[in-house]
Amino acid sequence: MSIPPSPAGDKTEACDLLVVAPLTYEISKRFASLPARPGDPLESIDPIERIEDGGGSALNSACALAAAGRRVVAVCCGGADEDGTRALRALEKRGVDCRATILPGRRTKRNLLAVVEGTKRSFFRVEAPGDLPAPMPLPADLPDARVLLVDRDHPGLAGRLRARKDRPDRRNVMTRYTRAGLPDLGPFDLLQLPERAEGPEVPLPPPPAGFHSPASPPPMRSEEIDRLLSGGIQVLVRTFGSGGAIVHERNGRFTSIPARRTEVVDATGAGDAFLAGFLDALLDHAPVSAAGHRGADWAARAVRHLGARGWLDREPPGRIAEP
């Protein structure tokens, strides 16, 4: 499933990627070790590295594509607070054209992510849950785009998504962290889902007090895959962290994409980087298999640095030789 250019003379194409997502702000910290005494707060140890940036799965992918030179527009919503202002500025710094709705009296979501050196483990805590309305307010003049990416169900988009389904030069993409409560996927062409690699779960020590360990759902059953592909999805991207990815196409073909062997500092946002590289290749009219390898390359860059977007400052995306 490549994404062809718009027909000659088509003036409606405003950008390569349009993202609809709420603003999120994230603080990432890297620690040399866990507290010596179980139950002690992680904050009792000074971090060896700390960064602050915007967050959110779809918006992380948007920043990566903007860094690669794509024309990216983000329709986003945040609270009229310091976190919302910082999250918006973080997007603009990355070259994303923001169409933001800032709501007085509302809070923007803020996350704290913690990585422990040498363990390949990360921990998560919602510092401020945010209280934005659902569905998110959408402007009447949404710009058109070759790819429209969302990270949750936005009822106000349903009609527009369905209208785009008849356009071979337009694609609708959803990225989600869980399979629970997936909406009607008929309007979507591509779906990305993270999963746990095959095999038994490895028991891990409990996370520090107040934190959670991010967990991916178990691998999909074949009947689940068939249901998604028969329901309108053309391409299903299943990511397994260090286990690589599998890309399923509606015609029954599937491609296994190995993960790049590299040092892992922080796996946060690896799936977001993978999706961004995948879409970047599709925008170049590359076949699905080549798109998967570009996604793996971008994901490998991301995990070598702290934070979901930290790699964009040190190792920004670029083209690779397709296998």
C-alpha cells in the first residue's frame, strides 16, 4: 500500500501528514539504579539525565516526519496551563504547523517516564491526568492531507474519514496502545498495534512506588487479524519491541521485519518512530516491505536516546538504502 501523489491540478493537498491528537507534556529521567531499599521513592535518587518535551503517540510520529522534511499539520487541544504551552512550543520547535485549541480552566496531561540504566526497563506515572473534553473540538476548516493520523476515536472525524476512503491518494491511519475498545475501523486504511513477543511472560520485580511498568497485550490470534483485515484495514502493523514487527496486508501477504541490533537506552516511543518511518516510506511510494525496514531504522535511532523525541535532536531521520 503505497501512497501515490495527488492528481495533477489537485489544489486540496495541504500537507503530507495531518495529526489529530490532544497535547501531552512529558518529563523523562534516566537513573543509574533503583533505590537500594524496596519501597523508597525513585525520587530519592538523583537522575543522571533529564529531558522535558511534548509527548503523545501520534504527535511523536508527527515530529519525526516533520524532522524528515515532510509537511505536517497537527490539530490539537490542550489546557490553558504551563504544560499546554510547553507542549505546543515543543511541536512548533520540531517544525509542525499547529492548529491548537487552548481551553481555559482545563488541564493538559503530563507524564513522568523513568528509565533505569542497564536494565532496559522503564516506568510510567501520570503526573496530571488532564481533563480535556471528549470528543476533542475540531476546527471546521481541517486541512486535507495525504495521510491523516489519529491515536484514538474522534467522532467528529468519522464523516471526513469515510469520504477519504474513496481517494487512492489519501490514507487514514490509527495508532493505539491497546486493542481494548477499538472503534469502528471501517474508515481506516492502516492500523498499528503494539504487542508482546511470543513466549511466556518473564516475571519482573515490582516497579518503584507510584509507578507502573508499561505492558503490551499478548500476540493477536489469527481470527483477530482476519477480522481487522476483512473489516476494511488494508495494512496491519504489529510491533513487538526488540522482537521486530510483522506487517500484514489485506491480500494475505505478510512481511516479518527484524529489529535493528543496537544499544537500548530508552524504548519509549520506539513504536511511534517505527510508524513514522513506515509512513515516510509509503509517502515515497515504497512497497510495504521497504517501509517496514525504514520503520525499523527509525525505531533503532529512537531507542538509543532518552525520551520519545530525544533522538530527533541527535540522530534525526534520514533515508536509508532499501534492501
